[in-house]
Amino acid sequence: MRSILFVFALLTSSSALAAEDCRALYQEHVKTDLALSYEEFDQTDGKGFRVLAARECEKEAADLIEEYIRATKSTKSSLRWHIAQLRATAGDTPEAIRYAKSVLAETEDFSKSPLRWNDYVLATIAFLEHDKPALVLHRDKVAEAREAYFGNELNLKLLDSLVKYFDRDYKYATSHIGQ
């Protein structure tokens, strides 16, 4: 019994240490990253929010993006989409859904852009809302267009993982793509 309690105490203190490390990393990056260009902050590996996300500090990475949006007044939807993904990964489903809904395109013209963006987002929302029929419906629409645009093929891999691991959480499903 004592060994079980020791392991529990070790895991709990390890988790608390990780959270403390994430808070410290956030504080460090909020001082410097708000001055980065959008491309550096959002689109460059090893920079901006991606540093925190790579360290599994999803909550703090999303917090950093929110602070970046406030500081720069950016209206880039990719920033909000990354918040949605990070909040979902961190288990904050209501905020993930709220941010995901904010990136839906008012209209889509597939003759100009064959990316099935709204179906990809709506499938993700359906997963988060535990609505498997809607998830499969939107996944299938992305699958129909997979050859029209490489982004559909990439997004389909993630959506297939959401279907396969429907009874798991978002973090698990997205970390087991193709497995």
C-alpha cells in the first residue's frame, strides 16, 4: 500500500512540476513572442506558440496565442484554429468548440479552393460534441475531395483517426494518426 501511495505522490508531484514548468515557459515567451511576425509566431517550427506546444504545454500555448491576438490585433483565422486544437488537446472542450466555430468560412467556392475546410472543422466539432453521425458525414465529404487538393488528404488522415478513436479524447486520437 505504501508503494502505491509513493507512486501516486511521485506522479502528482511530477504533474505539478510539469504545470509549473509550463507556466514558467509561458511567462518567458509572453515577454518575447508578442513582437514576432505572424509568420514567425504561427507558421515557423521552433518559434512562437509551437515551442510550448512541443513541450506539451497546450493550455499555455493557447494562452500565448490569445495574448498574441490581443497584442497584435491579428484577425488570422489560423491563430483561432490553433487555439481550438490546443484547447481540445488540453481537454477544454467548450472553448475548443467555441474557437472552432469561429473559423468556419461563411461561403466556400470549391472551384477556387478545393479545400473542404468547413467539413474538416465541422467534423472536428462533431468529434468534440460526441456526434459520430455528423463526424462521419463531414469526414466523408473531405474524403470525396481528397484527390482535388492535398490538404484534404492530410486532413482526412486526422479525421480518420477521430473516427477510429471516437471513444477516446482528442489528444489521444490526434496523437495516434495512422496507428
